[in-house]
Amino acid sequence: NLGTTQTSGIDVSFNWTLPPGEHGIFRVGLYGTYVRQWETQIDGVTYVSMLADATHFAPVPRWRSTLTLDWTRGPWGASRAHVYSSGYDEPLQPPAGETREVGSSSSWDLQGRYSGFRGWQLAAGIRNLFDEEPPFSRTSAFQFGFNPQVASPLGRAFYLRATYAFR
């Protein structure tokens, strides 16, 4: 608890809804964070950058974002989301002193929903639609082969959800 962290970045939020038409309502959204600086003191004195670099601790990706495309027509709806995290460098095993690049993480999600019953919304979806594997990484202390702070090791996953709202 001796050191401090200095960070700066830009958060992005963009939402656009097209005018309602014969085919329903279409929406586009982008939510992201661009990190310009992330430096921390590991010894209480010297600052080291963790921005896209896993030399000292878990890396901080420079860019993370979620892009959403949504459609609604009456009680029916569907959405598709793209979740992205940029890559980073991690050290090779000592004493090499070299680094390797860990690739970016990217996955698509898909959901369909129906809200035609009073108070109810039913949804079915697929996370990681194309069954993408996380990029190989040695960074994590708890898992080997992937970094859970950047990407999920779960493959394609299906879900059902029922929500009831009291009115």
C-alpha cells in the first residue's frame, strides 16, 4: 500500500436509434475505453507502465469495447454484440529478457427475445457465437493458457432467461 497509480484515458459511449419504420426499430451502440496512461509504483518509488505490458503485473489493455446492434418490432427483438479487448506484451521465461505479443480477444454474442406476455420477457441467446478461444497467455497466476482479466476461456454457451416485472 505504499505506491500510487496514475491513469488517464477516454471513455466512449455512442447510441444511435434509426427512426421507427415498417421493419421495426434499429439501434447501434458502442461503449469503449481507450487507456492513454496506466503507471503504478511497485516499490513505492519507481513508476512502471502496465499499459499493454504484463512484465510486472496483469496488463491493462489499451482498448476495450462492446459494439451492439439491436432490433425491436412489436413484442419481438434481437441483438448482436461484439466484445473486444486489445492485445498486450508479456515476458518470455527468464533469463531471456524478451517479450511475446498476446493477441487481441474478440467474440460475438447473439440474443432473441419476446415480450408479448403481460409483465414477462423471454430471451434465448448464445455467448461466444463462433466458439472463439482466448489468446494464449502465461500472465495469470491462477490459470495457465489464458488471462481471465482479458478473455473468457468458455466456449460457445447457450442460455434461456425469463424475467417478470410487477406493474
